[in-house]
Amino acid sequence: NIQSGPLPAARVAAALRDADVFVLPNRVARDGDRDGVPVAMIEAMGQGLPVIGGAAGGVPELVDDLVGWCIPPDDLDALLAAIDE
């Protein structure tokens, strides 16, 4: 179930409670723009979800083997392997 756009906090919390994993395969944009530390990922981790994130921006500082997987940006095979685990 893919959500898009702003949602009320209660709906975000409900979606996280219903999830098995949080996936944010972030990457560096062509112009060099990138996420710092994604708040959505922090919220998912706060709910106890394992997370999968692209190794770009601040994600490598946030995600380690204890909380999930930090995958190379733009690596579809690594993304699918992490989801499959």
C-alpha cells in the first residue's frame, strides 16, 4: 500500500504499525541533491520496524546491521535482496 503526500500523524502511525518493513531507497540526484537524515525513517525505527535505506546522505550514519540494511544507491539487486531477507 503506497502512500503519497502529507498524511495526518494518526494515519502515519497506523501505516507504520501495519508495516513489516520500511523501505526508502534514497539516492543522490543528478544535481547532487540528497536527503540528510530522513525523518520518516527515524519514525519507522521508533516504531521498531527494520529499515532499508540507500547509502546516501545521512542514512549510513543512521542505519546499521542492528536496525536494517544500508544498500548502495541505484542498486536494484541489493534492494530486492534486502527486501527478501
